[in-house]
Amino acid sequence: MPLALFGKRHIKIVAPERRLRHAKAQAVLVADRVSPLANQARDVAGQALDMADHARNVAGEKIIVVRGWAAPRLDAAAHSIEEQLAPKLSAALSQAAARIDPKPTKSRGWPMALLVTGVAIGAAGYALYRKNADQWADTLKDSTSDASQWVGHKMEAAAGKASDVTDDVTSKAEEIGGRADARAEQTSKKMP
């Protein structure tokens, strides 16, 4: 008999044996019903883990392919910025510094101007790098959709041409058949 403790008093809770047996039987029935569901849930969870592993592996492979495609293009952009844009930007910043300088200093001004120019070139290079990376991603998306549209149009045009050729061949075959029928009829009339 279970005891319940309330404060310093003990209270006995008495339950008839028949009710306890009935409750145990109900618990066993529920356990029997839940056990197959738990096994199914475990199987589904295993399948989900397998699918997640597969998806992770495929995504990893695709990332490597994209990185391999993008790396040479980023390198080319870096060289382009370094060789073409950086000298022009440096000259423009030097001219601007010379124009706004109230009194040119001989020894202290050029290191600071060089530092500012370097920082500005770096910032411009980074901004162009980010812009080009975004443009390449957009261009790649656009070029794939354009290519699929082009292929669709070419397929439609080829189907139309094939239909036209089929119609022409059919009409010429009917025309030649009509001529052959007319000649056969003329020949049959000439025969005795």
C-alpha cells in the first residue's frame, strides 16, 4: 500500500487489487500498441539520416565544382584590377591630394599620401572584387536560363521545319501520284 506524505501526517491510499490489475493490463496493451510505432519511427529516423548524409555529400561535391569554376575567374579579376585600375586610381588620388593641399610639405606629406592612396586602392579593389563576384553569380544564373530558353526555341523551330518538310513531301507525293494515275489512265485508253 503506497503512502503519501503531507506535512508530518502520513496518509494511506488504498486501491483495490482488481483496479491495480486492470491498470496494469491497460498499461501492457498501450505498450504493445506503442512498440511497433516506436520501431517505425526508428526506421524512418534512420532513413532520414541516410538521406541527410547523401544530401551533404552531393552538396560538398557541387561546392567543389563551383569553387573550381570561380577560382580562375577571381584570379583574373585580381590581376585586371592590379594592372589596369590601380595605377589610374593612384594617379587620380595623388592629383586630388595635390590640389587640396594648402601648402605642400617636402618630407612628411608623401608618406601619408602614399598610405591614404594605398588604403583607397585597397578599398576600391575590394569593392570591385565583391561587385564582380556578384555579377559572375548573376551572369551564371542568367546564362543557364538563357541557354535553356535558346535550346527550347531551337527545338520548336526544328519541329516546325520538320513538320513543314513532311507537309511538302506529302503534297509532292500526292501530286506525283495524281500524275501517275493520269498517265496510267491515258495508257490504258490507248491499249486495244
